[in-house]
Amino acid sequence: MNHRSGWIGIQTSGFSILSLVAQNMLSLAEKTLYHYLRTFIGLLLGMQVRDTLFLIHKSLVMIQLGKFNQLKVLKEVDFGLYLDADPEEILLPQKYVPERTQVGDTLSVFIYRDSEDRMIATTLRPKACVGDFAFLRVVDTNKYGVFLDWGLEKDLFVPFSEQNRKMVKDQSYVVKVILDDRSDRIIASARIERFLKYIPENLEENQAVDLLPFEYTDLGIKTVINGQFLGMLYHNELFQPVRLGESLRGYIKKIRPDYKIDLSLSKTGYEEVLDSKETLWQKLKENKGFLPLTDKSNPEAIYDQLQMSKKNFKRAVGGLFKERKILLQEDGIYLLSED
């Protein structure tokens, strides 16, 4: 007999039995059978008990680790509540139990792992869930990586392998919260571009989008678009301070042939001119028909008054002047009477 073929046959049949039992485990008798099968198959495959149990856990437990789950209260103990995460139970410590909660109630709880690697529930709201980008501060470091404050008792770990550059204590960084496939633990990664798509599906020029700036470069600021795509805000086109981790509303300025995306914080083209004209018009009315701005004013002064670039300011002035709505003098702009 070919022992290698026989061994592969045992592996294949073992996993097939495991999968079948996992999908149809409805009764106590079946759970007992499954318990013996998982141990037997794990030994046959030469796997460590921890690895075997990990596979069991992944196949059976429908809990979403790193997210909020709706779980029913099974029983009350001195130190908290046990919640139904069939086929196991998850503890909600007493300090997180809402007042007047009773057995049978359903609670919205966030599930993560405690310091002893056990799944545990909390009613606290973390600053981010698995799959989210967030701007978080480093609160501690060790020889394996750094720890971020994400609003829970147990800090969020960023291993060195998930850092683009060394992360420093008390500094904040944009990270993505992820579930590590190898350990089934919640971690964070600062390697943002690894999680972004490079082909801009469902995006078009002049489209309004949500922006999250995450890295300064010589050219500009790398930015996450709608939580999915990579774009760039160019330094020479920014007329307002932009901080990393600050959520912004912006626009797709241009999609290049190589799929790189240029971004703007204001509308472009004709719509941009219309918006600038309206902004200038309203500002003149608010300031009793006068603004101390001219074509010689510096860009900072224009931005302070109107939150627009000097280029857009000139376009707005030109448009309103052609419509005979303003008068240009050496000391500034005057609003003409509508009479």
C-alpha cells in the first residue's frame, strides 16, 4: 500500500467529516460526536490541538470578531453576564452591563479578545471596528510593535511588519483595523496602500467624494477616497491647512490614463466658478457691500476672507464684474446696487 496516498486519503476524508458535522451540529449527541472527531482528526493530521480548535472555532462560531453583534443574555453571574454565541458563551463583564438588563434580553456588544486571548464582549464603542480606517495615537511600545488607543481597555497592537516606518509614542497615525488571518486577533496596519484599489471603479471627474489624508509626500498628501481608492492632494493646489487623519469632503479633479487620481477640495470647471461667484456675492452682502481685496491681495488674505484660491477669486471677480454687479477700486471690491 502506498502510505503517502493513504495518508492523503485520511486527511481528505477527515476534513470532509469535520465539515459535514460542523454544518449539521444541531443536537447534543452530534456535538459530542463532533468533539471526538475534531480531536481524532487533529491527531491524524499531526496538528497541534490549538490549531485544530482554531479551525473548529472558525467553522462554527458565527460571531463577527471586531464588530458589533446582537447577542441574547443566557445567564447572570456575580461578575457579569454570559451571552449566547452558540455553540459557546461569551462573557460581558459586570462593569459593561446596562442597567435593568435581564436574562433573555438581546444586547448590542462589541466582540474582541482579552489579554488572555479569550473572546469577550463590551458595550463600549471603540474608535474603529475591523475594516475601518482610523487616526489613532500610540500609547505604548515593546520589542514587537506599538499599541494604539482605540477606546477599549486592551490597546490595539500594530506589529513592526505592519508599519511603513517606525511608529513613535504619543504620535498619531492613520491605520486600518484588520483581523489577522494567522492568529485570529484584531490588529492594526499602517500599510494603508496595501488595502486600496488602484483601478477607480465607479468614480468620475468632478464627483464629490469622502477623503482621508494619511501621508505627506514631496508632491502632496496621499489620501484615501471613499475608504477604497488612492488619490493625491497636491501642495500647490491647497489653500487651506490639511491635517492627516482629518475627514474631508472633496472632488475628483482628474483620473489619469495610469488610473492615478488627482483630487481637489473644491469643485472644478464651470461649477467651481459658479460656487466662487456665489461665495463672493454673499460675502459682499454680509460685509455691507465691501471687501478689502484686489487682484494684488496675497493668496492667504483671500483664503482667510473667502476660503477660496486666488485663481478662483479672480474668476469670481471677473464673472461678477461682467454682470455689472460689482465695482473694482484700488482699496477693494464694492457691491453695486441692484437698482
